[in-house]
Amino acid sequence: MVERTLVAWIGRTDLKAAAGDPDSTPGPIGQAVQAEPYESIHLLSDFPAQESEVFREWLASKTIAGIDIHAVKLSSPIDFGEIYQHAVAVLDSIKQPREVQRTYHLSPGTPAMASVWILLAKTTHPARLIQSSPQAGVQEACIPFDIAAEFIPHWMQQSDARLARISQGAAVEDAEFSHILHRSAAMKRVIAQARRIAVRSIPVLIEGESGTGKELMARAIHRASPRADKPFIAVNCGAVPPELVESEFFGHKRGAFTGAVADRKGHFERADGGTIFLDEIGELPKPIQVKLLRTLQEGEVTPVGASEPRKVNVRVVAATNRTLINEVAEGNFREDLFYRLAVAIVRLPPLRERAGDLSLLIDALLLQINQAATELGFRHKKLSAAARNLMLQHAWPGNVRELLNTLQRAAVWSDEESISLEAIKDAILVSPKAPPGADSILNRPLEPGVDLEALLAHVARHYIERALEHTRDNRTQAARLLGFGNYQTFTNWMNRHGVKR
């Protein structure tokens, strides 16, 4: 015998019907049970437990079917992702006999709830669809294939957009230091510095390779500062056309130039009282560097076309994937502006220098991808031991962003629940270049010969200079970083390899 099961959300009209509202009687669910018999009824409810129980007792007087109420909590009755997750969880929890005819009722609840029933009925959880109205009664809802085929990809675009945001490494808007996953000593030092910096209103310069999370760090500094409830305005300096930089930063008056049809506030005025994040600050044209210096010195901006400056109270957090002091030495960046920005410097280490963080990040990023995939009904992905080992051996020149994109590619391409070694091999993009900061001294041909002593000297100079730069020429600290027993041994190595500081 085929068991007929009705599944629906409880709607407000259903509750009114149970309360005796003559305009709502019998309500969509009441209509459904009067129109045809069911052996079991499963109802999802975001209403208070007492109201749901009153409805269950009322409905029980109209049908001999077993009635189960599944209480769920929605942050919004139109949140597709939450509705989908709760609906799938309830459907998966229902123990069904082998012969079952499942029916989803589209009319109770919100349009978002009906849309999710259509998606499930046409994809992972097939079912019959019904709808009802006081005028037309209960009818079977026949969704033609072409409509379903149009609807489903459109709904999926929301999750695809979320995956795209993840893959771009977009920072969490309310990021705090707890969002920066780490266990390495290198990142602990950096975050300890950033916490001390955050409570002060001094300018901050964040340096680090692409993909190391500079905007995430900037947002965390803002959230930990006294300005946390004020605006955080992020600006990619390299993405603003040179001819529009001044207007974008400082605003303009109506008629200041062709196309200026109204007064417009610039990024600094929009950030007044809060923080402005200037990403890729090294890309700023020299003329704007001069104006930015004045803004930092005087705390005021002059919109294009205006004669009087305006006061602004803005904290500047700048970021660059270059070593800005080197840009100053090469004449590409103003020295006076550099020292205005670099009151506090946060240097984010590349992933290859964050010992112990890689495995932690792999797990956290895969969890993000799985959460987005849940909205599409995809199974959660796990990482095989062989695949994880390969990832732990990779240099990750693109840092956390490359790691995340690789995991996303492997998860999307892999049909199995477990991401295999082969899937990770296919997902890793091998660059012909050596990773940033590394020198291609390994695997050189042995013919016509290798000057090993010269190569070793080259490596020694490289790390000695890096250690000195990292510690700002503090030889005691540099010696400790490179594992020398004392300051004098480190100085001897400097002299031996011709490092002058």
C-alpha cells in the first residue's frame, strides 16, 4: 500500500483558521486534508511552540493522519538558504516506507518557502506539488519542465555568488581578530602587535604579499578600535582611474568638471569619524600623494572645485604588497608620506612562513565551501589523507587566496565525497615562476658544473639581509631568528659574506 505524506510550512492564515477566524477558515492546510486523505503529515513551523501546538490539535480534529510538528528557527522568513537547509533536514529525518507518495503544499508560508519546495521537488527530493485558494480549492501544481529549468539555475546563482565572494578572498565585514585563523608563532606576534595598535588612532601600514589577508587585518583593527561603530571605507587605489583619483578621494562640487552634475562626498568625508582603508597605496600617482600628505597633516580635504577645505577625522590604514621603503628609495613613493603612513607597521607573513597554520586553514576554508554548497544540495566534501599531504607540501605562492581557490576547484570538480589526490593535483595551478621571496637555486643541471660554495653564500646573504630587515637591524634579534647561538657569530657571518648594514 502506498503511504501518502503531506509536507508543508505552517502559515499565518493556518493559525488564524485554528483560532476560529471566519475569513481564514479552513486555511490552506485545512483545505488540503479535507480534499484528500493522508496517512502522515509533517509541518515545519517558525511560530512559537504554543501556537503550533494549538494548530496541531485543531488539525487533528479534521484528519486521522499522524501529525508531526518540526520546530525550526529562521532569522528571516524569506532567507532562501535557511529555508532550504531546514526543509532538507526535515525531509531527511522523515522515516518513509518503501512505497510513499510525498506531497509538498506550496500555498502556506512565504513565496520563498514555495520556491524551495519547487526546487526540491524537481531535484534532490522528488514530490507531488499542490496549491490551494478559497476560490479554486485544492489543485495539483504542474510546474512545466522549462519553467523549472529556468527557475533552478536562477536560484542557484545566489549560492554561486556566495562561492564567488569566498573565492575572491573577500574579508568578513565584521571581521575581528578571532576571524584570523592561526596557531603559528609568527601570526601570534603580528596579532599581538595589531591589538596594541588598534586602540590608538595612529595611521597603520600593512605590508604583505598578495593573498595574505591585508583587508581582513585592516577590518579587525577597525573593529577593535574606538571607531568600531563608525564607517569603514575600503578603497583599492590601483583600481581608480588616475583622472578620477582626486574626485574619488576628496569629492567634488557641482560643475567642477564635465559630468559633475551634483556635489559629491569623497571617500575621506564618507569615512569621517571612522577608518579609511587604502589598499595598494603604492599605486597612487605622485600628485595625489601630495594631497594625501596634506590631509594627514592638516586633517582636512578640499573637494575639486571648492575653495574652502573641510575638516575630517579619519584614521588611515594603508596596505601594499610591496616593501614601501624600497619604493621610496627608488623614487616611486614620497618619503614624507611614507613616514606619515608608517607610524605603525604590521607585516603579514606569507603562508609558507606560518608553520602550523596550513592544516588549520585547509579545514576552515573547506568548511566555508561546504556551507555554501549546502544551499545547492551538494554533499559535503572531505579531504583524503593523500590530498592533504600534497597540499601541506605545496609552497602556496598565492597564499591564503590561492589555497582557498584550489580547494574550491577541487570541491566543484570532484564527484566523490572525498577529494582525492588526483583532484588536488588537477586543482593546483603550477606557476613557472618560483614562489615570491624564493630563489630558483634547486634542481639546477649538474652539467657543465655547479659552484656550490657560491650558491650557499648566496643563500646565506639572502637570509641574513632578510633577518636584518625584519628586525630593523637589531643583530641580536636577527641572530636568534637564524638560529645563531650569539650575536658575535652572526656578525662573523655578515662579515664573511659581505653584508654591510
